[in-house]
Amino acid sequence: MSWRNVSSRSFIERALEHLPALRRVGRRLTGSTAEADDLVQETVARALERHDELRDPERLKGWLLAVQRAVFLNSRRGLRPRLEVLEGGLGKEAAPEPSADLEAELHAHTLSSGMKAALESLAPEWRDALWLREVEELSYEEIAQVQGCPVGTVRSRLARARGAMLDLLEKEKSHGSL
């Protein structure tokens, strides 16, 4: 099946099925729900413009995430620091008790503060690969497409990320901080 012969409406319907994943990854990229929503909107618009470039409809999710990454990187070129005014209180929300089980927490899409800290301590390429695999459940090939690297590099990044997370979580557990 090629998207060249499919209506824009059908493409949008299929693309919208992946909206939750685009929003999750968008929040990870931008750090802000509002910016993530803007990023998702721009991603869907760009994907619609270029939907005929999708070679394998079975890999739509990975393709959309690759488009999102390109839109995000393009938006950050030449970005200057800016002051943002925060509304509302700055109180901390109660964090759930960590389980020290990365896979379970990632699949639940809720991370404890300890797990977030461990994930954030990883190199960005490792962290993104791990997130795309464990949360978004992309194949290695799809992650390679999103990250613009060979599949072997994805395998290496995932192995290193998992090893680093395990080491960090074991250290934290032995020190009683997690």
C-alpha cells in the first residue's frame, strides 16, 4: 500500500492514532505541555504536506516521530534564551514511591523522581533511544529512522543506556535513596 493513492483524510485518520505518542515524545523534547502541543500540531501539518514520502505505511509511527524530531530541531536553530512567566503556584506534587523497575514505570508512563533523575543522567542519544523503545515500543529499525543512525548504533545505545540505568539504580538502592 502506498500513500500516494490514499486521500489526505485517510492519512490524517491513521496519523491521529499516534497522537498520544507524539504528545509524549513532544513533552520529552520540549519539557513543556504547551510547547509539545504546538510541536505536535506543526508535526501533523508537516506530515500531511509530505505524506507521499512515507515508503512503508506499517512504519507510520516511526516516520511521524522522525518528522517531529526534524521539526523540533529546526525550531531550535538559533534559539535565544527567553523569559517565561509562570502562572499558578510553584508547589511540589507528591511523587509516587519508586519501584526501581524501569520497564514497569516506563510502560505505566509515570516516572518517579528517582527514575526521572536516572533517565536524565543518561546521554541524550541513549535516553531518547531507551524512551522510544520502552515507552513508544518502536522497533530498532524505527528508532534508527527517528534518530538518523544505523540500527547497530541503536543497539549499542540501548545496551549502554540499560547498563547505565541498572548501575545507577543499584547504587541508589544500596544507598537507600531510591
